[in-house]
Amino acid sequence: MKTDPDPGPPPVGGRPADHLVTIERFLIDHQPASATGSLSRLLNDIALAGKLIASRTRRAGLTELLGKAGVTNVQGEDQKLMDVYADDAMTAVLSGQGRVAAIVSEEQPAPLVIDEAAPYIVVHDPLDGSSNIDSNVSVGTIFGIYRREDVSRPLSDADWLRPGRDLVAAGYVLYGTSTMLVYSAGAGVHAFTLDPEVGEFLLTWSDLRFPDDPVYYSLNLASAPRWETGMGRFVEWLNRPDTPNLTQRYIGSAVADFHRNLLHGGVFGYPGEVSRPEGKLRLLYEGAPLAYLAEQAGGRASDGIRDLLAIEPTGIHQRTPVFVGDRRLVDRLEICLAEV
């Protein structure tokens, strides 16, 4: 068995902040001179929602927010009480500001129309990994933002059924030992850590990139007997002595697995299965935003055949296999899956 290498101080690929910068100041300083500031304010809104969710997540066991809500969502999955709270918090913060036309959420069966004259569409998974929350495992909020092409026409499916290439911003909020917001608006990936004493997200790392030497691969090997043959070839390749010295690490929360691999280098995968080739993760508000971040950090994402950012969704809850992280590892995975 391969030894677990010391990954060193995270993150290898980023540049640490050398002075205190709030997310609000960072957004203002880095927006184009011609920008209206609407996107920056929208990202600030999402940061506020992240603070609200982080506060409840820290106190979930004390405020009776652990456990099931007693209903299932549109995915047929049991909703957790924190799923419901996180979805409500995102909706409340994004509504009434004149910035968001519609919200697409994992927890809602259809898009929620907010303001038909507004310029942006927000897609999100309010609490990814929520099945782990009772076990005090890291969870997160994944989001993506699309700009409407024509605000003068009525809202339609064409406003949100769009490939990840059309995203103008994407990111996640990770609720773990600390709360971290990671985002990109097309000019690199930047990370902010919430200081709960002052209530501000402070710049921690800017221009994050996947390290040149990957450390981890994140696959649920317990599901390996149900994978197609090519996945087995990929795992065998990962463990060959002449390949990178990677260690298997899998949390089961896509945000947490992606975040660790962004810091230390590696690949996260949630394959389809022989009996369920469509996979489990949702393309629009899980796969595409993570793919957007990966590309901005020098990596890429694939469904095993094609670039995840190129896939145009046919439904808001469409599922897809997801492989995201180090570009060379994703390329190798596609080769293994393509072999007959």
C-alpha cells in the first residue's frame, strides 16, 4: 500500500493574503472599471447567506436542526432540517434586491421566479453533503451565476438550461472547522475565511491553482463493483508504482472533497454505475459550478466522455457522472473509460 505523503502547508497553488481584505473590498477592487457592481453585490448577498447558514450549522445540534424534515425533495431524497433552512436562507437573501430574476435550487421542483426584470439567474445546492451533517462532517453550499442574455423578454427555460461555459461566476461555501467561501468570476479562484468574531469573510488565498504534484484521488471504492470496466482500469493506473504517488481519500461531501483536492492536488469522481449510468450529482448546480472553478484553477472536469462545461442541460435536475480536479488525471480517466 502506498504511504500517505505529507502534503505540506495548504494550499500549495495559492498566494496567501499579506494584509486584511474583506470580501466586499476585494470584489470592489477587482471588478472591471465598466462594471455596474451588480455582480459584486450579488456575490456579497451569497456571502451573507453563507454566514447565516454557517451560524445555524455550528449550532444545529442545539437548535433541533439535526435529523430529517419528514419530507422528500424533488430528487426523491429525504430532506434534512438544515437543507430546508439553507434553502430558505438563500431564497430570503437573494430576493427583493433587483439582482436575481430566478433561482434554481436542488430543493425545489421548479425554478423560483423572483424578478423578471433582473439580470441574473442563480443556481445552487443549498447544502451539499447534508446526509453527513448528523455526523459533524463538513458540508457546503454550491452556487453558480448566469447573466441573462436579454432581460426584455419573458423568463424561459433558456435562461437557466445553459452549459457551464455560460457561467459568469461560481463558487461554494464550506462549513467545516472554519467557514470558507471560494469563488471565481472568471479571473482566478479566491478563498475567504469567515472570522466569526467580527462577522467578515477575510481574504485568505488568492489565485488558487491545483498544485503540479497531485496528492489525493477521491473515489468511493465501496461502489467499485457497480462501476463500468473503465473505472477499474483508472484505479489500477492510479496505484501503479510508475504513476504519481496518490493516496485515496473520500469524504462523501463533494464540496469537501473538491476543496481538499484544490488545496493539495488531486481528482474527485462520482461515476455512474452500470445500472445507473446517469450518475448521482446534478449537472446544473453541482457539476457545472465545480467544473467552472476547476478550469479557473488550471484543472478541468468531465463526465468521462466530454468536458462538463460543454454539456447543455435538458432539465434543471439532470444528473451526470462527475470527474473534476487535476487536468492530467481527468484526461487519463477519459482514456481509461474510452478503452474497449
